[in-house]
Amino acid sequence: MVQRHKPSRVVSLLDPGSEFPDLGPVYAKKHLRLEFHDVHLPLLTHALPTPAHFDQFLRFIQEWDPADALLIHCQAGIGRSPATAFIAACIHNPHTAERHIAIQLRQACSLVRPNENWIRIADYAMKRQGRMFDAIWQTGRNLPFPQVKEGEAFQIPSIFPV
């Protein structure tokens, strides 16, 4: 994906202790590595996303020009990376309804199940008063969890018309 799309920045979201891809010196300061599990309920054996993760992500994404490609990936491409793409779109489109962005995400890939913990943290930090979480919840309500092939690539716009 890096070779094909030549993104200006890359976000990797993997389990703690996982080996992150080495993207070479070109991405030395353009590759954010975040470690937390893709769980929707707190488990003693799993690391949840934290406000500190969000602060790191926010600093990183604010340096990104949405006119350039951004590559976001996790292990399966179902939970953490779709949530992160949604969060990035919300950050760079403050005047676009969160539900509109969530619908675009669902249309791009119906298999996504954005990580709810990650969405809640971003929603709170961005003072969206639950709108981000509600948009993800409402657009995904009653979706069965499909048996899917992991790692299906998809894309959403970086900028939405107001």
C-alpha cells in the first residue's frame, strides 16, 4: 500500500508488542505507531486506547495535509483503522455532520466495525458531545458481524463539502 499510494503519512495501530512495519528513512517522522488492542469492552489482559494515544494522534494528524494521501492500517482493517480514519475525517471536517462521515465510511466498506473505545475517547477530547459515537452506532446498528476476509483496503475522502 505504501508503494502503491505513496502516502505522505502512515498510522499503524497494532497490539502491544507487535512488530511494526519498517517503512524506511523517508517515513522516519511520518509514521505514527500506536499500541492498543482492538477490544470494545475492557478486559484485564488487553490494553485499551487512552487519551494519551489520542493526543499523539491529534498532534500527528494536525501536521498532515488532507490533500495528500494518508495510510492508516491495523491488523485486520476492521476496527482500529476504520475508527482512526473516521476520527481523522472528523478532525479535518469540523463543519461536516459526523453522521455524514460515518455513512461514507460504511459505504466505503460495509465490513468495518470501528473501535468504540477509540471513538469515545476522540469524541470526548474533541468535545463532540457524543455525536461521533452516535453516528458510528446508528450507522452500524444491527449489522451482523460477518465472516470476512481481513485486510480489505478501502478509502474515504479526506475533505467533505460543507
